[in-house]
Amino acid sequence: MTALESFQRQIAIARELQSVVKTMKVLAAASIRQYERAVESLAEYSRTIDLGLQVVLKERARAENAGFKGIDWAAAEKHQRLGAIVFGSDRGMCGQFNEQIARYSVDCLNHLAPQPAERTVIVVGTRIVAPLEARGVAIAASFPMPSSLAGITPMVQELLLYLEAWRSQEQIGPIVLLYNQPRSNTACEPHLHHLFPLDRAWLEHLQQERWHSRTLPTFTMDWTQLLAALIRQYFFVCLYRAFAESLKSENASRLASMQVAEQNIEERLARLNAQFQHERQTAITQEILEIVAGAEAIAQF
């Protein structure tokens, strides 16, 4: 293979890679907007759950004033074992996405539950397993990360069943979610969310907050059952938001990586084109010199 053919082959490969990178950039940008809309749509649903909790908590206050004691909010604090869910990715080419959340998760786990026996860790996304295990974190279970928005709800429902087993069988009290949260369309930062026990200050605020209309809604079912159902919906919203924000962050990190890759490819193409032109000009010059030399040799005869 001549030098010119070698350069042509390298240029063709670089252009193919450039096309792939541009396609991945478009897909990542479209996914970012998709997950962003999903997070936005949770706001109204979350507000509805808050209003429901507010009504039930006011009923709870009236019941307790009448001498009835319902839910023991301190129950979770009696168990010292920590449950943690770490969200990573199943796909690559997303820069330091998994390494970033792995470092942050280890720091948080060492602070919340320094001894490995005091915690149980599960992960979502296969590519987060190796960074965590390399830092000495034992993984109890691994779940796949959904590849689309439609796959989030089934995974949330599966995790809710798993968390219920945690609470009933493994006597796990506090539960935290660790995931990357988007900071912009090309950047993200790790985030810790305390899923359980519920924030007492938040619950007390809901209970004491003034209702927005003159009439408080009523309900016929037992308030403890309704409260449990609303709390399950609250968990659903928190987990769904963690999935959506983690997936948006993954695509934001991928978009940033693809932008860097595209810039590197463009610089590489510029160098290859310059080398190709130089080599081509050298070859043309050499051919001209050979023709001139041949003509001079013929003229001498």
C-alpha cells in the first residue's frame, strides 16, 4: 500500500467515525430532552401526592388528639443497617459518569455506615459494579438500567418490591439513593437522596400548612391505609425521578464526550488532509521531475 493510499484509508475511517459521533450526539441530545420532560411531568404528580399527604396528616393529628396512636415514625431509626441504591449506566462512551458517582457513593457510604456489615448495596447499571467493587464495596444485587423512558416504570415497580423485602425480611431501616443529577445539558453532579425514613420536618410542615381552600377534602377509607398508599406513591416518584435524572445525566455526559471526540476527529482529519496534500504534491513533483529527467535524457541522444 502506497503512502497516498494509506492516508486515503485513514481519512475514510476518520470520516466514518465522525459520522457515528454526530449521530450519537443527536441521539444523546434528543434523549436529554425526553428525560427532562419526564422529570418536569413529575412535578404536578408530586404536588398531588403532597396535597393528599397533607389531608391525611391533618386527619392523623385529629385522631391522635382523640387518643389514637397510629404509625410509629421512629420505627426506621431502630435498625442500624443501611440500604443504598447506586445508579450507574449499562452503556459506555459517557466519560467519567460511572467513576464520578462511584467515588461519591463510597464517600457517602463510609460516612453513613463505615463498616461493610452495616450496609447493603444494590446497583442499577452493570458498568457501575466494577468501579464500586474496586473500592471495596460489596454488591448485593444488580439491576439493568432502562434504555428508554418506557422501561423506567417496570424497573421502579421491581425496585419497590425489592425495597419491601428489605424492610420486611432484612430489617433494613434507612434507605438512600445515590445518582448523578443533571447540572446542565453537558454536565452533571452526584446527589444523595434520603428515601426512608421520611423527613419529619417535611411531614410536620405538611401537617401544619394551611389548606389552600376553605374546605378540607374528606375520605372514607381508614387513614392509615390511605397514608401507606400515598407513601408508596411518594417512593415511586422518588425512584422514577432518580432513574430519569440519572439517564439524563448519562446522556449529558455522553454528549460532552462526543463533543470532545468530534473535535479530536476534526483535528485529526485536518492533519491527515494536510499530510495527504503534502504527500500528493510530493508525488506529483516527483513524477514531473522524472518526466523532465527522461525528456532530457532523450534529448541528449
